[in-house]
Amino acid sequence: MTYALVRRHTSASHLDLDAFADAAGLHPELVRRLVVLGLVDGVPDAGGELWFPVGEVAAVARIQRLRHGFSLNYAALGLVVDLLDHISDLEAALRTRSRRSGG
């Protein structure tokens, strides 16, 4: 199974829950669950409706690839995503340090 990084292009910077769920290929209740678990950033407006940055669609695609590729539950995915992000940050810092030292 493959997962697109983004299913459709939109000029909006944020999507409501239904539009986000549709773009991510998920049921809105699953999106709400991912928000509760801290895997996806959703921002509630004054009326309590969730809004999502368009870039979070790529985060959901990453989560789905990891979930299906490693058969992990969503709670474990939080740890895996945090570790992968930390590794990426460390590698970027190492590249920057290497460029500064000329090596």
C-alpha cells in the first residue's frame, strides 16, 4: 500500500476537520484520535472546531507509512516519530558543524 504525501493541492493555509480528513484519506474520528495522541497538530477555533495546517497532511502520511510498515499502534508511533525527528535534528546540526569546520 502506498501513501501520497498530499492528495490534493489547496491554496488555503488551514483545513477544517472534514477537509483535512478527506485530504489525508482518514475518517474524521481517527483524525480526532491522532490529535488527542499528539501525533497531529489541530488548533481549535473559538467555536471548538478543529483546524489543521495543510502541512499536517504530510505528517499523517508519514504516520500511516510507519504504522503499516512496522505494524505499530498509534501510541508507539508517537515515540518513533519523536525519535526520528530528533535524529534528523542531530544530523542537521552535525552537517552544519561539519561545514563550519571545513570538513
